[in-house]
Amino acid sequence: MAENVMQVTDAAFEASVVKSDKPVLLDFWAPWCGPCRMMEPVLEEVAGEQAGKIVVGKLNVDENPGTATKFDILSIPTLLVFVNGEVVKKLVGAMPKKRLLEEISPWV
Amino acid sequence: MQEVDIAIIGGGPAGLTAALYTSRARASTVVFDSGMTGGQIVTTEHVENYPGFPEGIAGPELGRLMLEQAQRFGAFIEAFNSIESVGLDGIDFVLKTTEDEEYRAKSLIIATGAVPKKLGVPGEAEFTGRGVSWCATCDGALFRDKVVAVIGGGDAAVEEAIFLTKFAREVHLVHRRDELRATKCIQERCFENDKIILHWSRAVAEIIGENGKVSAIRLPSTKADPDETIAVDGVFEFVGVDPKSDLVKHLVDCNEAGFIKTDHNGITTYPGIFAAGDVTDSELKQVVTAAGRGASAAFEALRYIDARLCTI
């Protein structure tokens, strides 16, 4: 099955998140972070179901420290919602799909 | 707002055992109970199947010992303090009590247990407390030398029917099937007891009263035989339990009957919320399983609070 979640890098951040014409839900994660791994299937599902309404991306903080620092990400998982390049919501910690959908509902 | 590592809602065997384990791990712990701690065993005269007590132990005594043990290691117990709502604030859980106090917790263990089911038949509400009861320990003595009915076919119904023979002169055990579900050795004691009269394949359609008290019950057959009406002074219902999962239904997944879905370690579908005891969808609802699952849930909660966020 094709992955619905977009991989975002420091280099591609501007183009894929800031300049996105749709809202972006960006997941800051790392492979060694347990709760981050727990969010993976949730994000996959949300990305698939909300395709066309919101873009779901993930950024590996080990490989992309620039963006993590830029947004003062100190703990992961942290999810930021971007609309027109601005952060409109910050969600910290793992959560089930139901809550995530409630939290992003204003933008889908 | 008080802050605590682990908030445990429910102070029965599941909650108290969880509190014992979390306190020993030096996690700040508070246990809330809407009433006295101890859970359902507080109204059970004699607990015979909790391991470690070959002669059995009085329910309230067992509850008291569990409370003492949890407190010994530092658990705070808030008895007669009900939780009104469970909310979220970032990654924390916010509990509001009926006294308008607020607690912030990193993790929750739901050990709220279950309440006895009602039959929902005419006359039940009218005569509750006037002959209709769900607690034999509480009300049995009121029926000395009288005739009572016990509705149900599981361990609770059969054990309480046997208990009631200490007071009543006749105990009519009414069950909708033609065999009891209760543990075999308890069934044996029931069949040996001359004061217990069995009514097989019967349901209760109506609780009838006279002069403001129960006087009879009407029992249709589940096998198309004619109705039977028997004169009784009291009706004790032991027809199952309803889980007390309302506080967290908006956060965790429950099964159709409302029991909280957990894995075998007490993990629910909401990260940071764990559950143990009769409120969960576990098969066996006993003191020993509640205590065991309480310990497992505690272990998972401790693991969770250490790893719920990763620092980068």
C-alpha cells in the first residue's frame, strides 16, 4: 500500500509545508521514540481519509534538526498544523485517531 | 490544581492494588472513590476464593487490609470524593471532582467497577427498598423467618441464596435457564440446602405488592408453560452488572455492553489511560483478577509516564 504520509525534510520544508495550498499536519518524530511509533498508523489513516482536505507530513528530527529547532520542538511526538505557512495549532503527545480528528477539524 | 503522576478512579481491589504498585514505584498516586474504599467486597460477608486465606476472610476486612497496604507505601486515598468529569489538557488528564476541585494527572487508571443490573420490570422501582434489594448482606436480616426470592443463576445469585437461608425460612431461586451457571461446588451446596426451592426456566415479569411492600412475583416460563405466581416478602436480584465507564466513554473504546476494552495488561485505546477490574471487558470478574489486573495496569501506567514524551 502506498504511504499516504509525506516525508518532509529541512530542505523541502519551504516548498512542501509553507507553500502548501492546503493545511498541513506535520508530525515531528524519531525512530527511537515509542509514542511516535504509536502515532504512525493513526497518521496513515488520517492522511488517507482526509486526502484532498489536509496534507499529513512527517519530519524525522534526527535527520532534520533545523526545522525542529526553528519551531522549538523539545519533546516528541509534537504535531503542528500549518495554514498558509503559519502554525495554527500545536499538539504534544500521542493520541488516538478520534481525538486527532477533533483537534484538526477546524481545518478539514 | 493538584498535580499527580497517577490518578486512580475507583478504590476497590483493582484500584487499591494499582495504588500499591504505583506508590512502591514512588509515583505520586491518588485514589478516588465515590464512597468507602473496598469495592463490592465491602458488602460480601465472606470471601472464600481469594488466595492466601484458606478459612476465607470477611469482605470488609479484606478491603481494609488492601487499603492499609496501599497507604503504607504512600498512596493518597480520597474517599467520598467523586470524579465528575475527565478532560484533557495537552498531554495531561484533568479531573474535576463534585466538590469542584481539580487534579492534573500524567496518567489515569480506571478501576470504577460495575453496578448491579436491574430487571426493569413493573413494580421494581415502586418496591425498591420495600422488599426489592440487590444486597443480601445489607438486607437479609430484615427477612428473618420470611419468604424471599433470589433472581439469577450465577455465583452471586447462588451464594447469596445460600446466605439468605440463614434468615429466611424459604428461598426461591429463580433462573431463566434449566441449569445454573454458578461454580460447581457452590451449586452442590445450593442443592443440599433444604430451604432453597428452585424455579427453573422462569423469568420475572412483575413484582407485586400490597400495603406498600412486596407480596408476590409473577414468573412466566421461558419454555411456554403457564405463568407461576409465588408469594414472597422480598426479592433479591443478582442478574449481572453494568460497567461504570461513563467518565471515560468519550475517550476510550468500550464494547457493546459498555465495558472498557483493554489488552491483557490493562492498556486501553487511549494513550495514558489504563483500566482494571470489573469495568473492563475481561472474562472473569473476581477479587483476585481485579487485584492482578490492577497491578498490571499500574505497571503499564508507570512505563507510560516515563515514556509518554521523548526529549530531543
